Amino acid sequence: MASSYTPFDPHEYELRSAVLSTERNNRHVVDITSSLVELIIFENLERPYLTGTVTYTDGGRTLEIMDFQGTELLEIEIALHTSPHIVKKSFIVREVTSVVPSTDTTDVITLALLDYDSYLNTLININKMYEGKPSQIINNILKDSFFSKKKIIRAGDRNVVSSLIDELDYIRNPNADALNESRQLAQELQTSFRYIVPNLNPIKAIDAITKRTTGLTGTPFFCFGTLADNDLRFYDLYTLLQQNPINQGDPFVYSSQLSQRTSSTGAEIARQVSELKSSRNGNTLALIMEGDLGSTYEFIDTTHGLEFRFQYDLEKVLQNLLQTGSYPAADTRAKFGDRSVSEYAAKRITSIATGNIYANNVKNMYEETSASKHSSKAIQKSIRNLLRRSSLTIQVPGLHMLPQDGHKTIGRVFSLISLADTELSDEAIDRKRSGDYLMFTAEHRFQTNKYSVRSDLVKIANYRGNTNVAAKFTRATGSY
């Protein structure tokens, strides 16, 4: 492809290479670049790894040559025509999920994929003591398990500052780690503790620590892998929600009328949502049954015979988290009898949190010294479940989703506008579905000459004040 080529369609991309190989018996290499039908790469905010599938047409007996056993390597290189940046990823074939003969000599083969480091992770068993703050323990686990080739990125790190600047800072400044620690935006509430990993692989150990870690406001942390690089990002939800939208002033737009008026190619559809679907919305009952709206929590310290008890009320928690004029995605204010729904203790949750099991005042992973500190466990559980109860699925062209100059998908905030029926109201914007969303999942779908991304977007509140975004859109279109 000539470097002077100008793409006409925001779905266009460049598949540089897709190569299967195996070292079993004799080395076999099969280039499937020209025969690739579809490549899907899946990111999830709750997973420190990538998964995917690849489908290709086999006219060269690769099924026989490779003799797939679930250990083969797939190396891919993908780029956009508009940028010199190349995304390089290595996956291991988990299994052959489908072989469909299309002719007597040709098959269509689908393989399930797991990123290389995650596959390596399954071979590693950790039974070791770590000590420090959660982010330090996770970083040490990565260094021990992946030969110092994998690390965690925190807020204020490579997500905000370019990777080039970060690497140069690290080379020039021998105290770069300390510098990064001092400029973090997402601080863990938990102090240093000791964690003896009980015969777990690295990802399961990291998941246990992540679910124990909260921000200063009690919101959960997420440790996730991305298409941008091989490192893991470790962010507090509150910090993620405070980001400016990555497409600020240029929101994604969903409108069936607008889709019909615009052409199917060209720059004007780069921000156009081709598919929008709401799911798992409005189920407050599920939150009540899990104790996430109102409940009584008890944490029992069996060493000292102490009980830390508190009443959990989601309404009070959200008052500290949300901006003025915002409304929770769950109804915490509906009256039943003489009380709001979140004031009821719908569930009683009791846990053991034994203290002083180590000498020299070293804390264990679950130990806290007050009910207010223990309450962060309830907050992170409740907010994590609240995110899952309100989601919106969209599909957009891939032009703005491939990592160019930084990570662009999960964990980033996006502005979305959904146009409303103006026959019933003068308001052109659907303010429930419009607003700023956090991208929770991203499914990168690379097909022949077409790259699109289907994403699950989440938010913990609906905002009345999307007026600025709406006004910019109205002025830009001149249609409403």
C-alpha cells in the first residue's frame, strides 16, 4: 500500500501481517494474511488480558500442516493508513472452534485466541510472600512472573504522558519510580499489608488484590490489559470518571435519520454510531437482593473479639461521588412506607477479618482498624455491581479506536449524543441515553476492508447538564 494513500472510509485499516507458527517437532510457519476473513480482539475492564478469535480460509492444507494442539502462535501487525504506528500482538491458539468445508479443497477455520502472556500465566504457580501497597505487590508479581517485561501503569503515567516521554524520564532519572509514585492521581486507600499467595497463577493473585483495593472514596480499582501495549493499567474508578472525554467537543452521534442522510463512506461518518442497544437497565431489585442499596455489614476480628458494624446506604455514598445535578443509575430515593429504599437493611452481610496474625504489626490483606475503613469493602462491591446494571452497547467505525498516540478504548470516557423524537418535544437530545460514558468492553472486529468496534458503555449516573455538548452539536449541524 502506497504511503501517500488517503483513506476514503473510516472503517479502513491495514493488515500488515498475520502469521501462524509452531515449534512442535519441526518449525512450521503459515502466512494467513491474504486469506484472513475476520479477526476479533476483545478488551474488558475487569480482565488483565486479551482474548479473541480468528477466521481464515484454508486452501493450503494448514489444518494438516499445523496439526493444531492448542499451543500454536499467532503474530499480527495492524495499522491505520493515516498513522505510522503499528499495533503488534502475539496470541496463542486455545483451540480450533470450527472447521467448515467450503469446497472439496478449501475449509473455513475459526480459532480461539488468548494473548501470549495470559497463556504463559497458566504455567506459573506462585506460593510466595509479598509486602507493600496493592500496586507495589502487583508490580512485583509481574516482575517475578514475566521477567520484568510487564508492569502496571497508573494514572498520570503512560496513559496521560506519551510512552516516549515516560521512557526517557525513566532513563534520565534514576528516581523515576519515586517520581511516578508522587504524581499519581489514583491513590489506594489501603496501607501496606502482607499477602502470601496461596498457590495461584499471577492473574488470579492480581485479581484477588485488585478486588481488595479501593480508592480514597471507596470506589473499586480495575486492573486491565489493552490493545495499546503489553502492560497492565491499574486505575481507581473515581479517577477514570474524572477524565475529560477522549472525544470532547466531537461526540459520537446516534440518529437513524442522520444515518439515512449521510453517505456510507467518507469522514462524516467517523463519529456516527451505526448500532445502539440498551441492556440490563433499570433492575434496582437485583441491587436490593445483593445488599447493594441498603444493608447491615459486620466484620468480625476473631483475634481481639471485636465486631465492626455499620449501616450501608448507597444514597449517602453517591452524594460523595457524584456531581451536583446528577442522578444515580439506580433509584435510591423511592419511598416504601416511611423510608427511602436505600434506608432499609435488606441484607445482613457478615465476614471474618482477623487481625494481628503476623508479628511486628504487619497487617494482613483483609485487616482494618475501624468500621469506616471496612466500609470501603462495601462501597467497592456496590459500585462495581451498579456499573453492570446500566449499560449501552454501540458500534462505531474503528478509525478513532486503534491505539495511536496512546490507549483509546476501555477505561476512557466518551461523549455520546442520541437524538430524540422532536414531534413530542422541542428537545432534540435524548438526555437519558446521551452523556459521558465509561467504556467497559471493546470488541475490535477486523474484516476484509472493514474495521469496526462494538463497545459496552457504562455510567453510574444520568446527568441533566449535557447542555454544552448538545449546544455544540446543534451549532455544528445547524439542523436543530
